[in-house]
Amino acid sequence: MSNRIRARRRFWRSTGLMFLIYAVVIPAIFFILDRETFLRLFRKEPLLFPLELAGAAFGISLIITAWTHRDPELQKW
């Protein structure tokens, strides 16, 4: 297996792991900080609201993973 394929797999594996973490953390923090708005938005759009939160979690994880993947100083961590 080439290094490029390994790097791509490692990139998507870390993106997926960070997505799972942020998919739990973002709604939890939002719920803790503003319960009324969280519940109102969830009642208004029960399918769209979790999808928006998942999209935000995926975007954040993709940006952070791409940033750490490109920066040699952050790769040490």
C-alpha cells in the first residue's frame, strides 16, 4: 500500500473520529448554554435541526483535520 493511500485513510479516519466527538459535544454545549432555544429549534424542525448540528460538527472536524494534516508542526501532536 502506498504512502498516499495510507495518508488518505488516516486523514478520513481522524476526520470521522473527530466528527463523532463533535457530534456529541456541540449539541451538549448548545443544550447546556441555551436550553430554551435548543428545545424550541428541535420542536420546530425535528429532522433538520440535528442535521444542521451534524453538518457543523463535520465542517469543524474537516477543517481541523485538514489544518493539522498540512502543518508539520501540528503533525507531531
